[in-house]
Amino acid sequence: MGVVTGQQCEFRWGLPQWQPPSGTGLVAVVPVGEATVGWDCLLARTDAVHYVWVGLGDDPERRAWEFAAVRGATTACLAVGHTDVRQVDLALQVAGWLLRRRASPDAKGSTVPGVCLTASSRPALPEGKVRIPHLVSVRRGPKVHDTVVWELADRALARGHVRLPANPEAFESHLSALLALRSAARERRLPMTPLARHLLDLLDANGGDLSIELVYANATLFHSLLDWWDTSWMRCRYGD
């Protein structure tokens, strides 16, 4: 579970209590009391939940969504091939965090139907689905690293959680820059240009780190910020 302050959250990096089988599959959290029949194996259990696994084979994104949605899972993550189990665990942590945020009393749109499905690497898109690249912080020893965890979501439901811009895929090619902006803004390492001040004011007003929700809701601003990052900020660091 991540350490949360306001809208900010630092996730842990470490080995979970469970170890999925090799191959591509789905790790899911099923509340105690829900049937675990139909899953390939039980990975671990606590007093409140079961961690379960099912192999997916071909077309894993579509099968993952269909399987998790009808088997009582609350959160789930894709485990592709030989992905480091710590990355799979991180994706599952983020799924749980998103679910709790969206179900909180002050969340817009109240509770969340269905399952929150994440992946540590960019998933393919089944018909009717969108992928959302969440920008998150991970504490690894004394340092905090910023990375992307992907959410695979139903397009109609996603509109209730994030303000999807006309072309959300346009930001996917700029994720490294967004992560660098996130890190620099959090550590107050931005040169004080008007755009940078605008970004910091926006973050302060929203009480947290740079998130993909904030990027989507202010798409025009962030297109300008990314252009600035690729020019002025690089000159500030390395000279002309």
C-alpha cells in the first residue's frame, strides 16, 4: 500500500507476499466471501482478500478485462511474460489506490462500478477501451522515482474519472518529459518562467503532484509546457 498525503502518494518497491506463475496472466484481488472458483490458483490470502491468478494466453488485454469483470475482482493487473514481480505488485498497488480514491465520499461521481485493471507496461487496446498512463512516485530506498503505471478502462467509465482530451494518445509519446516535469516540479527545480509558475500554481491549487488527470484537464497548457520543456529547459540545463 502506498503512503498517501493529500492527493500525493508514494508507492513501495519490494517483493510481495505472492509469486505468480511464469507466462502472461492476471493477478487479481478478490474479497473474502467471493468465490475463487474459475481462477487457476490462489497465490496468497489475508483476513480480508484473496490474491488469485489466471493465465490469459492470446489477446491478454481483452481476456483480462472480460475475466476480471465477471469473477468478483475489485482490482487486477496484467503480468506479462517475465515481468519483474515488483513491477506487477506496483501496478496492483496503483489499482487499489485508484479504486479507493474514486470510491471516497468526496470523489466526483461517487462509487466505482466494476474492476480497476492496471498494467506495468503499455497495454494493447480492446475495442471500447482506453489506456490511461498514470504518473506515480515509487520510493526505492532513500530516493523517490517517478514512473508510469497504465490503467486499462472502459471508455464510458473513464470519462467519469478523467477528463479525456480529444486525442489522449498524443501525450503517450511525451511520457518521459511529463515524468521529468513531475520530478522537477515536486523538487522545485524548475526555472521560474511564466509557464513554470503557472504549472506550480496549478499544482498548489490541486494539492498534489503532477498527475495525468491534471494533464488531461489542462491539455492545451501541457502541450505548451512540453514544447517549452524541449527547448527553454534544455537550454537552461546544457546551454545553447
